[in-house]
Amino acid sequence: MFNRIRSIRKKFILILIIVISLATISIGWLAINQMSKNIRVDVERFSSQILTQVNLNIDRYFNQYEQGVFLLGSSTEFSNWLQAEVGKTADVVLRFRRVEEKYINPLIASHPEIMSVTFLNENGNEMHYSRSPGLKKGYTAMNEPELLDVPFSRKLSAYIRNSKDYVNANGGIEELQVITLVKKLRYGNSNGFIKIDISLQPTLAILNEIQLGKTGVGFIANEDGVIMAHPNEELMMTSMDDEWREPIFNRPSGAWFHQSAGEMVIFETIPYTNWKSVAVVPYKELAQSVYRTRDLIIMIVAASLIVATSVGIALSSSITSRILRLRRVMSQTQTGNLQSRVVLEGDDELTDLGRSYNKMLDHLESSIVQLAESRGHQQEAVLSILQSQINSHFLYNALESINSMATLASHKEISSTTLSLSNMLRYTSNYQNNCVTINDEMNHLLDYLNIMSTLYEDDITWELHCPSVLGEAPCLKAIVQPIVENAIKHGVETTGQAIHICVRVEHDASDGIIRILISDNGTGFSADRLADIRQRLSVAAEVDNYKRQKSLGLSNVHYRLRMYYKPAWAGLQVGNLEQGGALIKLTFPFIQDEKSEAQEMISL
């Protein structure tokens, strides 16, 4: 059927209507059926997630208390208190105050729900710390059998109880529901207990955060089936019915449907205490909201189908018309017309496609121009190399003749100068090796300096510093001598004053960079001159800008370093020394294996 339709616009509209219709109808039908079938599963999963979060919060409380009690019980101060002699009340109190100041006060400050802390030694020593109004007069933990029966354990023993050990603001006895945490400890022959009473309010606050419909509730029960915490205070400390015990306490977690009450019961085990957190969800209340959602989905599906179909028809014209325009431009490109461009409209994927196609055409035109220029440059370079080779052979022969005549005439300076000039010529005219060692580069510089010393005698002095470990390190050819030549040109030849040149090769193993520092004791660069050189170097990295440079000394070295090595930091930097004089720094990577690794550093 689709093959018979030749129009992209009609195909697009038909496909859009079919896809939207099938998608909306299928989604609506599946949603309605799945929602009606899986209400219990959804309620169980939702409630289980809430209980898991509740358990995590409660478990976090107990773990924090355990850490606090561990720090307190393992302290030297508590050990000293536990080993205090019976009858020495002042000493017992003094040692307790040390524990109170260092451990109890910070613990109370971070956990304001703590009501009291009790230290008990089996030998009879006992101390208490409580918040106002505090424990009743004459209270002793020795009267609590649950405390004395606590075994040695890594975890705290925890239980919720009705306590009549506290007084109210008027001094009367007040019955409170508290969580009691007990830890039994031993130091040497002394056994003791740390007992902490905690208000039940934080736990109740966590339970009150459980929102399971309008009438859903959550509560906590211990291993004996006694309700330990419940939003309804009348149900606290009461036992659950036997009908609830068996399905809840036979498994660590799960859910079951209380048929007679029409309620979903979901339960999880609190890891620290093995208590059960239970959520009771009224089934009918949630089912009513699902039924309302079902009706709403039917209406939304129907409306969406109508609106989506109408919008799809309207949008198809905009999309297909731009596709046709793009097709026409591509057809013109096939015929060799690179001047036509796609008219950009809108801001979607088709616009991006048209923009990318226009950029491709721009790059194609630019590449054609650059290719033509590149071929021209290659021809110029080949002719220049051939001419240089011809001139080089002539100069080699001439210099050899001069050297021979100077040797016969015993003119050592002429012979030395001729040999240095010949070495320099051979070094620079070898086009096969662009990469040499630093020793080769230093020898080339020495040949040049020997020639200059013949011309200027004592007006030129120098010092070269290159660690032996860096002598065989590879570097680009002819990058140091042009810098020194530039220094002599603007020094001795311009001012007539003597100049001292220092060349130092450095390497930092931490960053793998070689730095060649070339400095002199001249006047240095003026501020305007320095700014001009730096500006010219900043644009010399591109071939077009480099070719327009009038001076080829510093720019030539900087351009070749930037083009030869990949890292963006490679190149030449210009500055002045603090004590006066110019400073040129050449920077490039330190490569161990010149043959294998140098090629990897060549810039594309």
C-alpha cells in the first residue's frame, strides 16, 4: 500500500495517524487493564518502599546510638569509672564528671531526644545524668531485671517500656513510654552497664510521616507481637490478634490481604532490632482513586488521539516542504553548482541538517582553494630545494678549496672559520632529517659562535650548559642558532657594545618538558618592542599569517615548533631578565625514543 503512494507528505500523514492511533489505543487499553488487575501489587510495592525508608531511618538512629555508646564505653574515662572502688563517692563522682564532660554532653547535644544516661557497676557504683525535670528521687537501675539480664553483645539491647522513673515539672511521678538501650561492658574484673532512655517521640514522628491514603496507618511491633509504637496511643503496649501474628512473624517481609477488614497489610523487618514495621492500607480507598484514574485515562486517550492527528497533519506540510527544498539543493550540488545554499527555517533537526549541509559546502569550497594553494607552495618548495642543493655543492667545493689554501699558508683562523662555515652549511642543507639531538644543535651553535668570535673577537663571550642526560634528546633542527644570531645582530652589530650569551638546557621530569633558555646581558626589549613581538608570535602559528611576517627570525622558530609538535604549549616565549637583558625560552616535549615517539608528536 505504501509503495503506491509516491508523495512523502501523504506517507508521513498516514504513518503518523496509524502510529498515534495504535499507540494511544494500546496504551490506554493496557493501562486500564493493568491498573485494575495490579492494584494490590502497586499498593504492596508502594507501601514496602515507605516501610523500607522508615526502617532505614529507625536503623540509622540505632546505629548512631551504637556508635556513641561504643565511643563512650571504649574510652579510658569510662574504664576508670568502672574500676573505681566502692564507697569512694567523691572519686566515683569525679570520674563520672570527666566522662560526662567529654562524651555524654556531646552525645546529648547531637541527640536531644535522649532523656537520661545511667552508669551501673555490678559492685554497686551507680551514676545518672538526666534532662530536667529528670529522674525521680531514689531511682536505681538495680531494680530493673531487664537491665541486669542483658548479655555481652556487639549490638545494643533495645526495648520499649512504660517508665515511671521520671517526674514532671511539678515534681510528680509521670508515666512515659521510652526506648531503653543497654550495653554490657567488662574491663578486667569489673562488669558494668550503660543504659540510655530515649523519648519515643522521634520514632512516632517517623511513623506519622507514613501517608497511606486518608486512613492508612503504620506501627511497630516487637518479636512477641506487642505493639511498641502506634499513632493511636491506646493501642501501644497491646498485643496483636493471633490472626495477625502468624502471617507477619513467619517471614522477614511480605504482604497479606486481611479479607474481613478489607485491608492490605505490608510488613518489613527492622534489621537492628528484628522488630516489625507494619503498614495497614484500606483497599477500597485506593481502589476508588484507581477507578477515577481509569475514567480520566479514557478521556485523555480519546482527546489525545484527536489532537495528535490534527497536529500531525499540520506539521507534515512544514516538514515535507523543507525536505523537498533540501533535495533540490543537493541535486544542484551534484551538477557542480557549489554556490547554492539551503534556506534555513525553524529550529529543529531539519534546520540542523540544512545548516550542516551549508557548512559542508563552505568547507568544500575552502578545501578546493587551499588544495590549489598547497600545490603551488609544494612546487615552490621543490624548486627552492633543488636550487639550494645546486648552490650547496658549489659552496662545499669552494669552502674546501679555501680551507686547503689556508692550511698550506698556516692561517689557522681562516681554516677554523672555513670549517665552521662548512659544518653549518652541511647541517642546515640536510633536508632529510628535521629532527636532531640537542648535542647536534649545540655543535651547530658552536660553529656559528666560532665564526662570530673571529669577526668580533673579545666582544662576544658565551657559556653553554646542557646536562649529559639531555644531550641525546631529540629536538627540531636549527632552533637555537637563529635566536643567538638575533641577539648578536641587535647587540654587538647595533650598539657596538660587548655581549655575553648564556644558553641553558633544562628538563623537568614531572611534566616531561624540555626548556632551552637563551639570555644575554644587553639592554633587553623595550615595552613597545616586547608587546609587538608577542603579538606577532601569537598569530604566526597559522601558515597564512606566518607568510605575511616581515621578520623570519623569532617567528620562524616559533612557527616550526608549533607546527612540528602536537602540544599547544610548544613554541617560543619572549621576555626580559630582572637584572637586564633579553630572555628567549624554547619549549617542546622530551621524547625518549626519537625514531618511534618523535613522529607521534608531529602536528597534523
